[in-house]
Amino acid sequence: MQEVVLQWTRYPNFFDLYAKHKNDPKLMYIIGENHHCYIGSVGSKGGTDGLAQRYQKQYIDRARAIFGADKPQNQPAYAGHFLSPSDPTPELIKHAEESIQNLFLNKVGKSAALFTFRGAAGQVSIKSQGQDLPPFLAQESERQSSAVGIRN
């Protein structure tokens, strides 16, 4: 099983994450923490246009109109950059997304997910780093650290 190390950064909302990372060609992202959550990736299908391709400006503008706000309230977003391997293949990105989705489903539950889990989790092992991890990944990171005797 291959290990994937991701460096996570928390943003107050998806619009801030999008502004910062819309052109990143390889990225994991999480919208939400414990309700109405979406977990996705950029680069798992070989594309290079980042979030700007998937979430074109007109769709972002429509979301603002639908919710009547420029910024979502109490719905943070997270960007996960690949540290190891630093240049993952599309297949590895797909497997990382599946593993993170599986962790979410096991820790938080299917009722909180706005994604359809299609994968076979277990192809990769995920290690998460960062100051402010998504809660379900922070729990997993603490569990992994205590299993090998490391304190965060």
C-alpha cells in the first residue's frame, strides 16, 4: 500500500479556497466539516486546469445568488497539497480521494456526505499534516501518531 502525505490548509469558506487555489493542477479539497460535506480532487482525470475548470466563475456566481451571500456561513473548506509523492499520478490522486471519502464516511457518516463514494478505499494510506486539519482527519492523525508512540 502506497503512502500519501497531504499538507492541509483551512479556509473560512470555499470561495477563499477557490481564489487561492483555482489554478492548482493537483489538489485534494474538502468543503465542510460535519454536514453537507463534499470531498473531491483535482487532477484525478489528468486535467491541468484546476478548480477553475470544475467550478467556473459563472457557477460560483450562481452559488452566491442561490444562497444570497458572498461567503458561506460556518462552512469551512480545506485544501490538501501532495507532499509525498510531490507529483502524483491521476490514479494515485483518485485513490487518495477515495481513501479520504472512506475515512469521512466511517467517522462522520453517509448522511453528512454530498458526494457519492464510488471507490475501493484501501489502495493508499493517508497521512495528514497541517495546523488546522479537518476534524475527521485530525482524529485519524492522532490515532496514527499514538499507535507509533508519537505525540503531536
